Amino acid sequence: MRTVLCHPYHLVEPSPWPLLGAGGALF
């Protein structure tokens, strides 16, 4: 769940970016 640390925005809108969030952590 590194995406949450790198992208805290997921907590606000985890539905519109479920897959992109996981890939965003790598970038």
C-alpha cells in the first residue's frame, strides 16, 4: 500500500483511480 503514502489523494477518490494509483507508486 505504498500508493497511499505516495498518493494520499487516493483516500479522497480511490474509485476513479484504482489501477492508476498502483502504477503511480512506481512513477
